[in-house]
Amino acid sequence: MFLFVATVIWLPRQAQQLESAERQEQQIADTLWVEQTIRFQLGRNEDDIRSLANAIAANGLAGEKLQDRMRFLQRTHPEIRRIAWIAADGRGTASDRKGTLSPAELPEPLRATLDRARSTSTPEYTQPSPPEDASHPGVMDYILPVHQGGHYVGGIITTYSLNGILEQMVPWWFAQKNEIRLTDRHENTLGQRAAGGAGRGVYTYAHDLNLPYTDITLRTDSVRSAPNLLSNRLVTIIVALTLGLSWSLAALWRDINRRTAVEKALREQIAFRTAMEDSLVTGLRVYDLNGRITYVNPAFCRMVGMRAEDLIGCSPPMPYWAPEVMAEYQERFAQRMAGTISPQGFETMFLRNRSERFPVLVYESALVDESGRQTGWMSSILDISDQKRFEELNRRQQEKLQAGARTVAMGEIASTLAHELNQPLAAITSYTTGALNLLNDPAARPDDAGLDRIRGALEKANAQAQRAGHVIRSVHSLAKRREPHRETVDLSALVANVVQVAELRASQHFMTIKTDIGPDTRTVLADPMMLEQVLLNLTRNAIEAMLSVEPERRVLRIGASADPLAPGSVIISVVDQGCGISQQARKHLFSPFFSTKSDGMGMGLKICRTVVEFHGGTLTYEDNPGGGTIFRFSMPASAAAENMKK
């Protein structure tokens, strides 16, 4: 009986306390919801202000158009009292006035905040001061620095009325049931929206707005009074207690099931992530803000030949840094600490097992948490040893193909070399025979005129001998295989050598070779043998393309001029008036082993394009308006290339 009476007395009081607790929890939930609503509305305002900043930075929005845009934002957001634009040169414009606005008109704390936002490149809210009286309500400023191309161009200052924030952003139904205030850390009232009622001080709650660089607290005071004791209805209490107990058990069971499911899903995700990271061939490492390694995956451990336990916690200098590039590591580490890290990857050298060097490609990016705060850096590392070996193998193969192409070219030239050498050799024989006859004639004593005739014959014989020797040397140097070497090349002399070799075949088919080397394109920076090979391949193709046209059209032109689209480059062209290139051949013109000639290897144009690209240029072709084809390629001028090296 005593227990029953105690229960009857205790249950109403407990119910009263439960209702009071529920009201307090509801007060807390409503206050948090209002706080989120205010932050959401301020976030939308920040997006609109950022859109205005982008317009200023993108198209130079200024003057009356800028004031109209700011007034529009002020009309659509009544909580904003003023929007001001302060340019980097000190000129400013405000939405509530015409003319200019000087930074000197701003209060000292606001100027200091503007300078800090400019230096940190981050938006900031100012800490509002308590209002002096009712006619001067509290205000808060939001400062957004504006950059254009990485340079500071000005800042946008948005002034909020704290009373306006409460009037515009707090729902009416909540304001009818609560007194709402914004206070600072000393509980000084910055803004207020009051409501009548007898329950003040019963249900209250305070929560920080969490605005950057500010300390503003949202305080609510419900007008609802404390609940009265319930009526003594034992059956109702028992039924309600039973239902509440049943609901609690069901909720507890549901919560346990949900928690179990979440824990299972979390374990599966962790297992999946671990398996995925273990299967990666890309090395991953994480630095904290102090430069210490906080995480490495198995692929990175295999790369450097160290255990994760030995790497985690390491600070610079790292044990896998190569000594010869230690200065580069230190410089990049300093850039990372300063926040000037580049998103592009870079190549460097690492140590495996503290001894074996291998090349890597590293990509780095900042790590941020869910609140947007940076917590460190993530690096992705690729071992590019195989790639380097493939590039070296490919380079050697290209050299072999180039040597083979030169050999094929020499085979084609050899067929006409004997005929061309017969001319100077026959001339030498004729001149020397005549000179000997004059000297051996006993009846004719040489006088001055005879000696001049002998001297002229010998000079002509000497010139023909030099010509024959030059032809042989040109063919020998072209066929000789060696390592590529860039140097300053006299373009006029190189083209002259190519013309002498090309004329061996051109003269047989009554072809004319013309050159036009511009005065400002005398020298280029290139490998002379590789460049001579390109010109010889193109001229040989041009000669063969004109074999079937009329003799009067058999004109081959080799020219060089400055590139108007790329200062510091020279455009070299080989122009023929032959039969042109068919549409079928255009699709595979630069493909390996494709040739329109029955005895061709199909590597000439492929090698030409490879050589040109090795020098940083491009090889193109187009139809000649007068019939035939124009091949063009670019080479760096020697002066521009030397400047780039410096």
C-alpha cells in the first residue's frame, strides 16, 4: 500500500519533470534550428556577395553599375544596412551614397580587419560592439577580399544590422514564443527581438553562432511557464507508463539494431579501404602541419624498402631522400609549409633501402577536414623507373631507325654518285693532260701567255677536285651514325650542303632547286646532321613527286623565314610542284612502314616528324596552290634558344 501511494505521489511529479525536460529539450532543438537558419541565410548572403566579387574581378564592374548591383542586394536582403567596395588603390563606393568612399572614413577596427583579410586572403566577420542606445543598434561587418589573377584588387564590406538579422531570419512562430537576443562573451546585448509572456527565465538556452573571427551567442528565453502537476488518474498513468515503456523498449531495440548495422557497415568499409590501399601500386603518404609523416600505404613502403613503423613520425630530412637532391627537397618542403604548393606533379629521386636510387613522380595536395580546416598534405608517388627505361629504349630505337633511313638514302644517292663524280674527274684529267702537253712540247718554249694557260688549267682542275671531295665528304658525314648534339647551325651553309647532294639526282631530271633564306633566320639551334637528314628526306620526296610532271614545272624551293606566331622560332619550308598527296595517303602519311613507293621503307616522314619534335617543333603539310605539296617545320632560332637556357 505504501508503495502504491508512493507511486501515485511520485508519478505526477515525475511526469511534471519529464514535461519540463521535454520543453527544455524542445527549447534547445528550436534554438539550434534557429541558429542553423541564421547561419544558412548568412551563407546564402555570402554566396551573393561572392558572386558580386566575381563580377568585379571578371569584368571590372564599377561606377553606377556597381552601385546599382549593391543597392539590389541591399533591397533583397533587408538585414543588410550597407554594402561598400574599397579598391586596392584606396577608392571606394557604398550602396547608401554616391561618389567615392575613402578607407579613412572606416573605423580603425574595421580597417584593421580589412588589412588582415587582405593579407590572409580569407573572408572575416568583425566582432560587433554593444549599441550605445536604442537609436544606434548593434552592427556586424563581413569583409570579403577580392583577387584577380592572384593579385588583390579590393575588398567588399557588408554591414549587417543585428536587429535586422533577428527580424528577417528568425521565423515568426518562434519569435512569438521566445525572447531572442544576440550577446557577446560578456553577455552584453548586441541585438534583441522581444516577446511578451509570464514564463521568462524558465526555459532558456544559449548557443554560439560560430561565425569566423567573431564571438556572438544566440540566447532564447521561452514565454512558456512551468507545467502544472497532472491530475491523480492512476489508470491513465499506468496505461501511459505501459505505453511509454513499450515504446522505450521498441526504440531501444531499433536503436540497437541500427547501431549493429552501422558498426557492421563501418567494419566492411574499413576492410574494403584497407584491401584497396594494399592493392594499390601508387605510393601514398600523409604529412601533418608540422611536416611529420602520419600515414603511408604498403606500396610506398615497398618503394622505399622500409616498414610503416619506421616511417610514421619521421620529420625532415627523410631517410629516403637522395643526398644529391637534398636542397631540392628542403626547398619543396619549405614551399609546402608556406602553403605555396603547386598542384602539378614533379619528378625527383628517392632511395630504396637507403642505397638504390630510382626516379619517382610526385603529386601533392592539401588535406582538409569536414569543416574546411587544413590538417596536412597528401602525396601520391609513382615509381617511373620502367617509364624511364622505355623512353631510353624508344630513343635508341629511333636512333637506329634514323641510321637505317640514312643508309637507305645513301643507297639511293650512290646510284648517281659515280655519274656525278665522273664529270669533275674527267675535267681534271682533261686540264692536267693539256698542262702536261704544254710542258712536254720541246718545240714550244712556254712564254708568259703559255704559263697563264697552264696556271688556269691547274686552277680549274683543283676546283673540280675540291668539288668531288666535297660530294664524298657530304655523303660520308650523312651516313655516319653518332649521338644527337644541339649547336648553333648556319642555316644557309646547311641548305647549301643539302642542295649539292640533292642536285646529284635533280640534274638528271632537269630539275631546278631554288633557295630563299631570310636575313633574320641565318642560324638555328639544332643537331646539324639530324636537321640535314630531315631536309634531305623532304627534298628527295619532292624530287620524286615531280618526276611525272612537265619539265617547266620541275622547280624545288627551300625557304626559311621567322615564325610570326611564335617569336624566336624559324619556319623552314620545302615546296614542290609535283603530283600532290592523295586522300588515301593523307590518312597514313606519318604512320611507320607506310610508303607510296614500291621500294620505300615507309620511315622517312615518320623519322622527320620525330626529329622535328625532338627539337621542340612541329612538322605539317598542305597543298601548294600552284600544284604539289608544301612541307613546313619549325626550329628554335639560336638567339632565342640561348636566352631560354639563360
